[in-house]
Amino acid sequence: MSKQLTASPFRSREERSREREEKREAVLLAAVRLFNARGYHAASLDDVAASLGISKPTIYHYLGNKEQVLVECVNRGLAMLRAAADDAMRAQGSGFDRLRAFLCRYAKINMDDFGRCVIRTSDEVLSMDSATRFRARKREIDAAVRDLIAQGIADGSIAPVDVRFASFALAGALNWPARWHDPDGPLAPEEIAERLVDVVMGGLTPRA
């Protein structure tokens, strides 16, 4: 008679991998929220560790030193913005409609923890290599905005404006919620984003 197999008390490779990713995500989220609340210089990894009840070496294990943690945070936000831009470029509809859809996502992302970190982080706090990559990735987002504006001008759905100036104006207006938005406020990020975009897009509508 064969013996009945008992459940192993040891976690599988998949379980260990999932647990590691969950812990890494928890550390990253605690760090980005502290950076946003206090600023990069005022926040410390000791504070991040204390908020999670872990030791600072645990943070080094999952993410690295303080700058590496910040870079991971801003890269997460930049990746969200890049994905939103790519989706808008592939979408159907006029340039105006695709630009509006992207800007709504842009504003909403900037009210998210990681998008907020992108806006609140100055490249001056980063090492030269990290700052160079940070600026380059932000330029990619700006280039996508300009492309969408230009496509809207070409199809007649956007007034013939100075593309560079318009992109600066849009980004400037939609970056501010990252600084004043209150997550506990009465308006959801989606509603704030749509209201802001409706205002700023008004100047791009072709005149009769």
C-alpha cells in the first residue's frame, strides 16, 4: 500500500517569488509616499523601514540605496505616462480626441503616488547618469504630446497653434495637481482630470 503524500511545509519557487515581489512592492509604495509627503532630502530610508516594521538592510536587499529607490519610483511613474502616450498614438479618432484622452490619463497619473513622484522630483537630487536618463524619458513624454498636437493640427481638429508653446502650457497646467491634489478630498482624480483637461483644451479648439 502506497503511503499518502503529505503537504510540503516548504514554499514553492513560485510562492517565494510572489512573496518577494509583494514585499518589494510594499517597500516601494511606502518609500514613494514618504518622498511625496516630506521631499527626497527630508525622507530617510530609516523612516521607510520604521513605517513597515523592518530594518533598513531589508530595503537595500529589495531595492538598493536611497537614490536607487527614488529612481525606481520615478521610473514606475514615467512608464505609466509612456504607456498612456503609446495608447493614445495607436487609438482611433481625431488628433484632438486622442490628445484629450491622453491628457486625462496624464493628469490622473500625476495624482497617483508614482506619477506624483515624477513631478515632485528634481533631477538635481540625482546622480549625473540617473539625471540624464530621467530628463531623456521626460522628453519622450513631451515629444508624444507635441506629436498629438501636430496630428490634430494636420487633421483640422486642433487650431493652428505653436506646438512647442502649447505642449509647455498643457504640461504646466496638468502637472500642478501633483502638488495640490488631496487624495482625501471630495473630487476623485478622474473628475479633476476631466475638468482640467476641458479647460486647457478649450484654447486648442478651431475657431469658426
